[in-house]
Amino acid sequence: MPLYFAYGSNMSETKLRHRLQHNQSVLKRRLAILRDHRLAFEKVSSTNPAVGYANVVAASGRQVEGIVVELNDDALVALDEIELVPHHYDRTETIITDCAKGREVLAYVYTARPSWIRPGLKPLRSYVEGLMQGADLLSPEYVAMLSNIECYEDVARGQIVTEVQQTA
């Protein structure tokens, strides 16, 4: 069965199970690491151009924790539709470390298309909370890093306070 590396909101077992519905009855989730990459919230939302969704970007010496899941071909096709391949994301096969098996394996990873990447975006707090639903498998350090991500609401709240102070 093909492997899929989830690093964004699909780390949530509930969300992934809901998205796949009838395409996948059993989700065998395991911790995995994508080496020489970093997590970035630079994939622009199609509904709010200031909001970013997760993407992985090449970065020597860094790593992204995620969840590897065995999926059938129908489930991959369903994910392609959900991730809007090839318009918003591309699905490519890459090497990840399957921590449960202690070895490198090939898995599919979705990466944002260049036309949908914008610097300086912030994720919604609810989106980051979805990533943290993978905490049952992620390291405590990685969960702590996720919980400290500056979110869109934090920045928007700060802008409102600054504007109020300037007009007072």
C-alpha cells in the first residue's frame, strides 16, 4: 500500500478519517520525519490572502515531524481532490524516516505550488490546533513548537490594538 506523509491538518486522525470516509476503513498511523525540510505556513488561503496553510520547504539540517499513513489508491485520489492537485498542491514521492520501523521509506508528500506561496502569512489558531491533534504520536518538543506558532489572530489583534492607540 502507498504511504502518505501528513504534516498539516491531516495529522488529525479525526480529520483525515472524515476526509477519506469510505475510502479507508483502518488508519495505521505512525510517527515519521521528513529530514532536511522545515515547516512553513506560506501556502496562501483561497479565502483570506493573509492566512497561510502548512507547506514543507527544503532546509538543510532541519526536520519536520509528521504522521505516515498507509492508504489505498482510492484514498490517494480522494486526497488529491481535497488538496486541489495540481492547482494548489503537487503530490510527489520522497524519502521519509518511518520512526516505528526505524528505516527510510518512500511516501507521498503534498507541497504547495509556487503560484500559491506567499511570505509572511500566519495560520489560523484553529488550523494549528488541528496540527496539534497529532500530539499522540509527535514528540513533546515538536508539539511545544507548534503551540508557540504566531497565528493570524495574534497578529490581527495586535494591529487593532496599535490602531486604537494611534487614534487615541
